[in-house]
Amino acid sequence: MANFKRKYPLSRLRRLRSNKSIRDLVAENKLSVDDLIQPIFVKESIKEKEEIESLVGIFRHSEKSILKEIEELVSLGIKAVAIFPVIDEDKKNEKGSEAVNENNFLNNVIKTIKQNFPEILVIADVALDPYTTHGHDGVINSDGDVDNDETLKILEDQALKLALAGTDIIAPSDMMDGRVGVIRKALEEKGFKNTMILAYSAKYSSKFYGPFKEAVESAKFFGNKTKDSYQMAVANIDEALHEVALDINEGADIVMVKPGMPYLDVVKAVKEKFQMPTFVYQVSGEYAMLKAAIEKNWLSEEVIFESLLSFKRAGADCILTYAAKEIAKNL
Ligand code: PBG
């Protein structure tokens, strides 16, 4: 703040706003395709892709259509995708056992993607919610709560199977205590030295995940329960820094804040405090909200770009967003 003594008219801030060229030259933040990661849903036993009602322009892909989608993303310069499976109901159970099947649907899809597009980075969640009949991210104990340490054993196995399938970036999204350490140790021991961990570190117990539950068809399993006993309380920010510190010490390569727009203060605090690669997830409800207002002509399409640039301004290095493809086309 060196020039704080300057006054109008010597200082006219509008000079640097007077045309697009100068505005571009002095822009403090820019959005590029290297900042964008596309989340993709892939569903077992469908032949054609199906649109997700609450996520305009986003589909549940079939094993086949996901390859076409990835081809398009690669051609647009997108470098990473986060793949979320929609699992057949008859494969779900209380323990989410299908998650640790080496040849489960997701692992097979990942193998095919990496065979066809070795250059795209595949991110996959570690959490049991796609596989459990109750829709929680872990297994339930006799008190009816998600059992931390029992869940860790399963998550470790799930992570190893994902790494074996060729997943480049393992993303624990389950919020169990100690999971990053357990997964890192297992990866090291089994020779997956370059498998990266993107920790959903500050993951809030948010209502903004609603459309995601429709997308992965877990809404009816989950009902109106909450994940409050493991995901973070929305009131807290010191706790987010504590979570991030633990995940870094346990071996995370990248940390993440989720949701995005309602938590820009957290993104900024995490980046400033730790100077770690920091990603942010613009979640399903944020995208749905923007798209709904755009569809009604209450907002113009540019709000999406504006929302993404706000993440850069807050300090995020990279953004998971359902709008990655459409924005990449316009950049
Ligand atoms: C699974 C998971 C969720 C999301 C990403 N991974 C849902 C949840 O935790 O309830 C939400 C993503 C979104 O809303 O776009 N643990």
C-alpha cells in the first residue's frame, strides 16, 4: 500500500480501466484450461448416456460414452478428470464391499481410460458412499455411527485397488481421521511411490451436495440423514486449518476445500497458511444454482466464469467444476 497518499485527480483508478487492453495487462488473476478439472459420472449397465436433471448439461455416462467425453476433454486441453461411479443397486451392501473388488466397475473403467488416454490424469474418490446401502462414506457400528477405524481398513484397500487400476490421483473424500496417513503408507509399501493424494481436507457437511446425490443415485438410500459426525461443521475455519495441517503431515500432495463459493475465506486461509497446492471443488449445488438462474434468464452465462475467477483470486491453484468443459471451450 505504498501510494496511499495519492489523491484524485493525480490518481484516477479509472485510467487503468479505460479499455480492454489495459484491463487485460493489469489483470491480477487469470483463468486458464490448466486450472480446470472435470468431474464425470459413469454408470454401470447403461448403453446410452443419460442427462442428470439437476445438473444441466451433465450426464451419467456409459462405459462407452465416457471415452468419447474424455477424448473431447483432452482435445480441449483439460488435463484431469474426477470419475464418480454409479453402481448397480444389487452390488451395494452395508459394508460397501464392492469398493474393494479389484475388478469392480470403476476400476475397469479407469483401466480402459488409461489404456486409451494415458496422458489424462484420473482422479478417483476414496469413500464408500457409492457402494453402501445406507449411503454413508464408511461402515456403521453398533451405535449407529460411522466407525472410523473399521472404515480405515476398507479405505486402505479401496485406495490400493484404485492405484492398481491406474488412478493417478487418489482423493480421500470420506473425512475419517487418519485416512491420508494410512493410504500413504500403504501406497509406499506396495510400490505406488508416484501415486498422488489429493485430500478433501476441509470438506464441510454441506447441503450444496444435493444434486450429486441425485447424480450418483444415492439420494433415496441416504434419505434425510446427515454426515455431521464426520464432515466439518459449516461454522468452523480454525478446524479446517487443523484438518489441512494433519493431512499434509500424513502425506497429502494437494489439499482441497469443498464446497467452493460459500467457503472462499477457507480457500484463502489455507493457501496463505500452508502454501501448498490448494484445490477447490465448486460442487453440484453451486453449479445447479448458477445454471438454474441462467436458464431463467435471471443471470447471464458469464457468472460461471466470474465464479471460477473468484477461486483464483482467493488463492486456489485448480478448480473441480462441472463447468470445466464449457469454460474450456470459451477460453
Ligand atoms: C463422496 C462425495 C460427495 C461429493 C464428492 N464426493 C458427496 C458427499 O460427501 O455427500 C460431492 C460433490 C458435489 O456435490 O459435487 N463422499
